[in-house]
Amino acid sequence: MIPRLQPERSKELRRQLRRLTYDPLTVLGLSILAVIVVLAVFAPFLTPYANQVGPYTDFSHAYLRPSLAHPFGTDNVGKDVYTQVIFGFRISLFVAIIVLVGSVPFGVVLGVAAGYYGGWVETIIQRVTDVFLALPALIFALVIAGILGPSLQDVIIALISIWWNWYARIMYTVTKSLKNQPYVEAARVQGAGSLRIMFREILPNATSTLAVKMTLDLGFIILIQSGMGFLGIGARPPTPDLGVIVASGTAYLGTAWWISLFPSLALSFLILSFNLIGNGVRDLFDVKVV
Amino acid sequence: MRFAEFVARRVLLAIVTLVGLSIIIFYLSRILPSNPGRLALGPFATAGQVAHYDHLLGIDRPLYIQYFLYVWNFLNGNWGLSLLSHHNVLSDVEYYFPGTFELITISIIATALIGVPLGVVAAAYRGRRTSALIRILWICGIAIPPFTIGIALQLMFGYFTNLLPITSQLSGPAPAHITGMYFVDSLLTANFPALVDSFKHLLLPEVALSLAGIGQIAQLTYAGMLDQTQEDYYLALKAFGAPSYPLNFRYALRTAMVPVLTVLGLLYASLIANAFLVEIVFAWGGLSQYAVAAMQNNDFNVIVATVLVIGVFYVTLNSLIDIGLGYIDPRIRLGEAK
């Protein structure tokens, strides 16, 4: 039997996670994220205007400046901007998580297989990922979502269908560098099958790389998804997508700057938090591949 | 692997990739039940007229035949008509591309000219505080969406103060047409008023487009310079009393530049995506704005053509970077041979 090192590993992990809190920038990122998550999860209880999400108009309250009643003002149809923003956080976080859940396992399996088996499996997977990386992610996602149709669901499908490529690429590189390591040879000599080697010997050694990449990607997916909303391809009003809200205010910058400005800032803080955390995790694990 | 062989392989791979991309984009744009004939002719055309138009477009034929016809036509400069404006797509792209090309090219030059010195200066004043500053600049640059920066700039310099123009590429008359890039054309024709005009229009979009890259390049230069000062050769030369100027600039900076140049190349290619966002904010009227309008309206000839143009730009640049790296570092070429 191969000796199990799990308990050691988890103790080590806990120690490293504690070290994460020594870096002030990471702590800042975690704090911002904590606030945003609380706002998103408890959104309906944190605003008196939860009824204004979705189709709603009240022109008598349109273009109100930021005040105590409306901290971020109201928009061109009289909705409370702060309410739109905290519900927008929900959408951004939801999309980012769903996209990763939908794309990472697929990409990881393909990448490990390509790196482990080599030969024609490698060639096919490499060429296919080449094609999906032949355009910047935003543009590829725009094309797919533009063709599929104007809804949040189509944005998610578009993002999943391109996102697995990076994970396939990363796992391919990692697997190739690891598959001739002595401990993998040892497992093979002891009669471990291909599946066991790929997913019990090689994959656990890629967890830190994957963790860093996924943390940074949460920010990156939100950036791209909001960009799609901003361009009017993907989610459309009255979906409270942050990019959509920003776009809806650009026509009124001269008179009601708050409609665009506050959602933009909120969006920047959200992405910033993931980048700060991601960089902290990267330094912690000393990962180079990403 | 010999260098020529390496280059040939790269070029071949790029072509295979572009063929794959064209197949995916073409099938995607045709596979959904949209109704191009109806879109082009409007709600008052009869069913017969729509069917006739569809026949003219060739969309009643099998998809793979349509694809081969499309590629044949594309390579022969016949990119079809826009379903909405009925303009020739090729001449539209020729009209819109220079504005975007100018925007991203000036941006990458500015990124290099500001980012690299910033990193060098930071390395000279290295320390915990400098590290933190550079890091914050880098992370914020990546985190803030370009359209947010654009909107903030518009508010500051347009709506609140009226210092700079915040839309389009020019206010006054255009310079004589040479390249289609207004700044370059006004330089070439020594047209001073147009030069100032286009410069003013370029400023804000360029800032919105370049901030992220400047932070990234500064951080990379800074980290690279610091790494070099830990290397044995550096410490040895320093111990022998080598003067710091050539030591830092002839040796350390030069070695630190390899990853910086690579990232500059990758940035240049990916700027075209951020240009999509910045162009919309500033109503720039370039290729991106043209493509976005097409995507919003399912104008498939325009979508396929613009995406392929962007794909060619992106893949060519990425291949050139690979070839450049293979030229500098033979280990990369040998790695491919295995």
C-alpha cells in the first residue's frame, strides 16, 4: 500500500491558511469580500426597496440625488441604485461560481488526460484548446452569448464553454511535468492503475495551482460578465447585473452621475477583493504556473 | 530543432488554429434559427421575397458547402453585405479598423514607455513601501474594469470640468486619408490643428485602456530587476566593485526585459478586447463598436468577418511572440522537439 499522508497535509494547509492572515492586503481583500457576501446573501433584508428589483418604474422618484433614503440615489426609472447594486452582487457571485463549477472539472479531466496519455489524445486536446484561445475571452464570450440570446443563462453557457480551456492547459502542463516524478513511478511499480495515478497521485499536487487560478478567475469572470452586460450582450435590463446598471446610467452622466458611478465602484471593489485574495494565496503557495 | 523548422511549425499551427476558429464561428453564426432574409428586408417583405433573398445569400444550401463558399469568398475579398446597413463588410472593416488599431497601438507604446521606467525607478527605491505601492497599482489596475475608469474620466474631465472631449475621434475636419488613423495621418501631412484635435480625443480613452497594463508592466519590471540583484553574477560583479549604472542597465534590466517583452506582446493582443469596452464608453467609432452593434443584431456576415479579423490579429501576434522567444531561448525550441 502507498502510505497515506492526508493528516499531515491538512495540518499543513491549516497552518498556511493562518499565514494568509498575516498579509495586510489579503486581509483587506477578505474583509471587502466578507462585506459584499453579507450584502448579497441578506440583500432582501438590507433594503426597504427589495420590491424594486426586476420590472418596476416610479417616475416620480427618478433621478433623485444620493441621500439618506437613497444612499446611491435613484436611477432613470426611479429605482433605488443601492438596492440594484446589492442584488447585482448576488448575480455576479452566482455567475462566477456557476461558471467555475461548470468548467473546472471538465477542463481538469481533459488536461490531465492530455498530459498523461500523450499521443493523439494530447494532439486533439491541444489543438482544440488552441482554437478556443484564438480570441480574447471577452470577445469569444460576446460572440457566443450574442448568438445564443439575451439572457443571463446564455452568458453562463458562453462563459462555461470557453473557460474550461485554461484549466485544461494548466493541468496539461502540470501533469506533463509530474508524470515522470519518482513518486509517480513508485505508484506505477506498485501496480496503481492509470486513473489512480492521474487523480490520486498527480491531481493532489496541483491543488494549490488550481486554488490560485480559481480565486483569481472569480474576479476575472465577474470582470468579463459585467463587460458583457455593459455592452448589452447577455443580461439585459431590468436584470440587476452590475454591468447592465452601469450601462443604463451612461446616458445620464451629465445630470445623474450616481447611476453609473456607484455600481462601477461596487463592481471594482468586488473584483479587487478576489484579486487581493488570489495574490495572497499565490504568494503563500509560491505558484508560478498561473 | 532548427530555427527554420520551429518557425514553420509555429506558422502551420497558427493556420490550423485559424481554420478551426473560422469553422466554429461560422457554424455558431449559422446554426441558430435566425431569419437573415427577414432581418435584411424588414417586416413588409413577402414570404417569397424573403425566400429569394435567403437563396441569394446561399443559406438554403448545406452548411459545409456554405462554409467552403464563405472561406473562398473571404480569401478573395468578398466578405458579403451587412444585413442591416447593406454596406460591403470588407470596406466597412477597412473603414473602422484603423481607429481601433491606432487606439491599441498607442496604448501599448505608452504602456511600455511608462510601465518600464516606473518599474526601474521603483527598483532603485526598493523597500517594503515601494513594493506595496507597485503591488497596489498593479492589482487595482487589473481589478477596475476599463469602462469604470472611462466613466470616471468622462465625469472628471468632461461633465464636471469640460477640459477634454469625451466622445469620438475628432471634432474638426479629418486630415487627408493615408492610413485612416487620424493621429498618424495628421502627423504625416503635418496638419497641426488635426494633430492637436486627435491628440485631445485620444487622451482619455488611452488612459482608460492603458492603466491596467502599466501597473502590470511596472510590477513585472520591478520584480525582474529585484530578482536579478539576487543572482550570482550580479553579486559577484558588485563585489568586484563594478559601477552600478552599467550593472543595473546593461545586465540586470536587459535580462529582466525578456518576460516584460513577452507580456507586452500578450497585452497588445488582448487590448483589442478591452478596446470593446473603452470604445463604447467614448463612442470611438472603431471596429469594436461596429462588431458590438452586429452582435446585438445578429448581423452574421459582420460578426464572422470582424471576429476573424480579430482572430488573425490575435493569433499572429501570439505566434510572433512564440517565435521571438524561441529565437532568444533555444531551450524553448528544443522543448518542442521532444
